[in-house]
Amino acid sequence: MSKIRITGGEWRGRLIQVAAAPSLRPTPDRVRETLFNWLGQDLTGWRCLDLFAGSGILGFECASRGAAEVVLVERDQGAFARLKQNAALFACDRLRLVKADALEFAAQSGLTFDLVLLDPPYGRGWPERVAPLLPALARPGMRVYAEAEHCIDALGTWRTVRRGRAGRVFYHLLDHSQESA
């Protein structure tokens, strides 16, 4: 068991517990700091979806920065149990935890978001599998943050506008091409 800290917002410095599991790769501090420098530190009013929540750190970072609602979706029973324990530390009604398959949730939820966070398990083509479902999740101006083991130029009609690399992790901020053209 290890701990990672929230890097900004009202919960800055608070720690969450992360199970030691080979499939769980919490986004490093410096990558999260870069993401929120790209997005801005104030997410007041935003609706965010952490689609492969894992530890939940990306979703907790959004809530800490004022997001109106953060939906965290995780399928794995063990990871979901830890996610519930960590969410309970914040006693925040803006966090909504959903135990479900990411693709099924994205296809069937009927919800729309300002930001979709994708940090899925590697090697299974998850970002590309989610891409056709993004339009149904999109509010006007929706952005997508994606981590992958490879560089991503686009997911459907969302195009990479910012990118970085930390070790073996490629991270990307994507905007809808019609709005960023």
C-alpha cells in the first residue's frame, strides 16, 4: 500500500491510499500538475468523468478544484472498494462512484461532461475503443485527457492540442477539432 497526494485545490496535500497492483498506475504528481496548468486551476461548474478511475486521483483532483460533479467509473472490485474508502475521506457530495464497465457506462449513461479523463490499462487499445463514444458524452467545448503507452494524435474528432511524456507514459489534452480549428 502506498499513498499519493492531491496537488491542488481545497484538498491540496491530502493523501489517498493506493493498492500495490501491477495494473494500477496512478498519474504522477508532475503530470497532474501539468494537466491542471493546461486546463486552469479552477474547474468551478465543470462536470468531469474519470472513466477508468483506478485510484481516483484524477477525479479527486477535479473535485478539489471545484468541479460541480465528478463521476468516477471503475470495474475492478478491489479498486472500486479502495476508491470508496478514499472518497469517504472527503465527505463530498460532488463525487459519484459507479462500479461498471467503462465502455458500457459511456454508451448508456446519457450524461454529458466538460472533461473526460482516460487513464486506462495499457495494451488493450482502450482510448481508441472509447473514441466512438465521446460525442455522446460531450457538452459543448468538452476536452479529453488521455494517457497511453503510445502517442495519440486524435480520438475520433478530438485532436491532441497538448502532449507530454513522463517515462513510458504519454499524456495528451485533446479538443474537439471543429472548435479548435
